[in-house]
Amino acid sequence: FDSSLPAMSSWALSIPALEPTGIDQRVLSALRSSVTRRSPGIVVAYGSSTGTARAWAAKIAKQLPGDLDALSLEHLQFDTLSTMQPGSLVLILLGTCEGGAPPEPAATFCAMAEEYAFDFRVGKEFLSHLRFAVVGFGSSEYAEQDFCRCAVALDKHLSLLSAVRVSSMTLVSDTTDIEPQLQSFMTSIMGYVGKMASDSPEGTTVAEDELNSDLESASSEGEADSAEVEEHDDVEDIVETSCATKPEMVTARQREQLKKEGYKIIGTHSAVKLCRWTKHQLRGRGGCYKHTFYGITSYACMEATPSLACANKCVFCWRHHKNPVGKTWRWKMDEPDVIVQEAIDKHVAMIKEVKGVPGIQAERWRDAHTVRHCALSLVGEPIMYPRINDLLTELHTRKISTFLVTNAQFPEEMRTLVPVTQLYVSIDAATQSELKRIDRPLHEDFWERYNDSLDNLRKSRQRSVYRLTLVKAYNMEEAVQYGQLIERNCPDFIEIKAVTYCGKSAGSDLTMQNVPWHEEVRSFAAAILDGNPVLRDTYEFACEHRHSCCLLVANKRFKISGRWHTWIDYQKFHQLVERRESFGALDYAAPTPDWAVWGADEEGFDPQDQRHFRNKKGAQ
């Protein structure tokens, strides 16, 4: 038993003030007076991949007497459990990784639990002295058989070794608020802690037969609860059948986290945020790559989404997985005109707030109050919103161009999509195994959906872009396979961009080492074209934006009379939409200025602006 873990003799006589608001305060009040100095020890351990299990383990540990610290399973030897005092309590909060596997730090502990449970040399009473409870953290949106699978297995293996449950196993899904899902678990645990710490007249702990009676009851309840879950098609169904109305998409915790990161939440499922390139161009410090490639005005562009939920959990997601996930729309739904109006209002309000920032150009600041472009790429999967076509129409009616990004997991929605100014598809991998590893999709048929989406894009006349986000050690060994994927559907443009590193995140192990240099992006793009004769005859390098480590490969049909036409005539696009006639990408193509084309000295930086470089001594 780890001597650093406080035993009963070091416990205080009161419970710390940090208390979950969803738990009956009368229960906690009644327990304050029941904690004494003569009880076995308590361990709160966790295995976490995104930080959720770790955070809740720490919070629960603080609820328990003695101001305990949560312990990573990485530092807990499994056979240590056999040396703990009789009646000791072990609480394990375990996250879930791809395919239902445990997080890497907990993998050894879970593997040893399974090995001990089925090793004939280990007695079946190996952990009979131990009391335990397991909480699994996952997403019910993933395949049912994978939902908290490692936690279910660990609970089973501990039970096979005769450890006794003090609470039925709890499976927590990130699709709804976590705290209410833990309420029953915490009530059981606090009740048991009160019993194990109660003194009898002789100063000993509560009678063993009384404990066993209560524990057997809890154990049987847990088995009954598990059987009940198995009778449902999906754990999600249990939640939905208990709700008279559809829930809001964003939980209170998610809403708070997103707000802290600068998101302005709209209604129940949408958001808007001010892009850094908007502020850059307002200060005359250059526009984004879409300004270079397609001629948007960065300071007049609004970045928004009508769906914060996504069907993937990409390893490189720059939102650090603060947003919800889902395979289908199962939430309340706001009206598209309300979403658009509120998005514009909140965006303009943010523009007004930067008026006093040093370097803001007054003329651009005034012009920025009129939104001309909308990048539907902020976070989540915009195409999931059931009324996406109405929302696009609302934007076009206001003469706002649309740049819609999708992860290629909703082929039917892509097939029925109304014309957008430009439709992006994120092509994060070229093979099934790599797509699963890098995008971590919720759908079991993700590869079929991926290819069906690309096929539907080819059949449409939408102005199309494949966007490749390059992550070193993940998807930069597949140049030939990428070429085959591109050849299959021949999009109008291919954006190849280095991943943006957004700092350390519990949901990802990426570092700056995973970010390719601009020269590496160039080399990979060249390898795609050089490795495929069809692509060499069909595509050429058209533009680059060194500041973003991004370049544009364009179909040669956009090179008209020897000049690239990658820019967009936005006024012409709105005219074509109003006519409600069929039209194609070339119908509103515009010439690309010399400074923006491949090989220009500016390397994609607009000469009207002044580029600022930053080094260790500051801006230059």
C-alpha cells in the first residue's frame, strides 16, 4: 500500500468545501460527523486520455476525508492492491480510447487486471479484502460495443478476483452534462465512506457482516443495472427515453469552456468567433490564405458554425475537443434566420471592441461592420444542422458568400446541398486505417461515408476544394494514396496545409514536432503530383501563403489564356444564385493577381499590407 496515501489516522474530521452541486447536500452534512480515525485507506485512481477522468478524479478525491490526491493508474502497480488493508476502498475513473481501449497510462494496469483474473495460479480470493467502484468515461455516440468497454472489463476482472463493489458501475457519456450522471455514484460512495469510518462503542470499524450485507446489495444492484443496459440497443436510448423533450446540444460545462476560449454562443447549438486574420488585416498586417487564394476580404469575413457538434474527434482539432459530438441530430433546433442575425450581431460587436487596438485602420474598421463572407468552419460539423440549406440561403440573400467545410461523414447531406460559394472537404488521410487513427470518427462505416461523400462532390457542380492538413508522424507517408484519392474525383482545387499547433491539450499528444515546415509541405505536394501521371497532366501549383504554411494546387481549367483564375467574382456568384439556374465554378471565376500566384516574390503576402515578423526580442 502506497505510504504516501493518507490512512485513516491522518484524516480530518470534516469534508472539504469543494462539493458537487448536483449531490444532495443533506447527505454530505450527515456524513461530516461520521468520519473518525479508524478506517482502512482510500485510493482514487484514474486513467485519462482527454483529461476528463483525471479532472473528475481530482474533484472526487477532494470530497473525501483527508484531502486526498488522485493517482494516475500509470503509477499504481496492480499487485499493490493485494497489500492494502482489509476494507480499503479503491475508486477508479477510466477514460476510453479508440476501439474501447484504455488510455495509454492505464493500459498496463488494465492488462494486469485481466491477466490476474484468468490466471489459475492466482487465487480467486486475491482481492476479497478490497472494496471498489469503477466509473467509465466515453461517448455513447461511438459504437455500442466500444462505449466504456475498458471500464466494463476492469469492473468485471476486479469482481472475478472477489473485490466487492460498493456502487454499481457508472458509465458516463460526454454527450450530456457529466455531474448529474455521477450523482448516484457519489451518493453511494459517500454513504459507504460514512459507514467505513463510523466507530462502534469499542472504537472499531462497523461490523464486517453489516458491511458485507450492504456491499452484496450494492453488487447485486450493479449486476441488475448492467443487465438493464444490455437490453437496450444503445446507452444513448436510456438517456433519451427519460427526457420528455430534446436536450440542448451544449452542456453547461461545454458552454463555459467555449466561452472561456472566446466563442460567442448563439442559441442552443451555434457559435461565432473573431478570427485572428480578421484582426491582422484590420491592422494592415496581411490577410489569411483565403484572401491570397480566392480574394476574400479577411476583415469582412465572419467565422461561424450552426452546429458545434462533430462526428469526429480529430487528433489535430484546434478546438481541443471542448465541443459536443454526435452521429445524428438529436437536439433542440434553432431557426436559421435567427442564427444568422445573431451571428452577425455578435460578430459586429466584436469588431467594435477592437477599435482601440493599436494599428487598427479606421477605414477598414468601418468597412468591417458589413459582413461579406462567412466561413462555416469554426468548429463542429456545419452540415449536420438539418436546416443547413435554409441557413445558406439566408446568408446568400444578405449577399454574404459561403465557405462551407465538411469532414465527409454525411454523404446524403452533401448530395442535397444547395450551391455554396466554395465547398471544402477535409481529406485528413488517404487510407482507411490512417483515417481512423487521425480523425477518430464516431461512425462505424466511416470509410464508406468518406468515399460516398467524395463521390457526391464529384457529381455536383459545386466549386470544390480538397483540404489536406499535414501532420508529421501521422499522414505524410501517403503521397501515392493521396494521389489516387484525388484522381478518383478530381476536385477543382487542393489545399495542402501544415497542421496548426494550438498548444498542449489533454485530448491530443501533438507537439511542435508534428508541424511540418513550409518546404516540407511543398515537397509533399510535389510528391503527390510527381507520383501520378494523371495528376501531373491535370493540376499545377497555383498559389502559396508561406505565413500559413499552405499552398494551392489547381485544376488547369482554371488557367485561362495562361493566367490563373482562382479568385472569385462574388458579385457574379450572388447574381447566379438569384437566377436559380444551374451554374458551375468557372461561371464566377476571377483572375488571380500577380502577387498571389505561385513563384511570386511575395509568397502570398498582399503588398498593400506590411508584414510583421516576431522573434525572441519582439516584433520587427
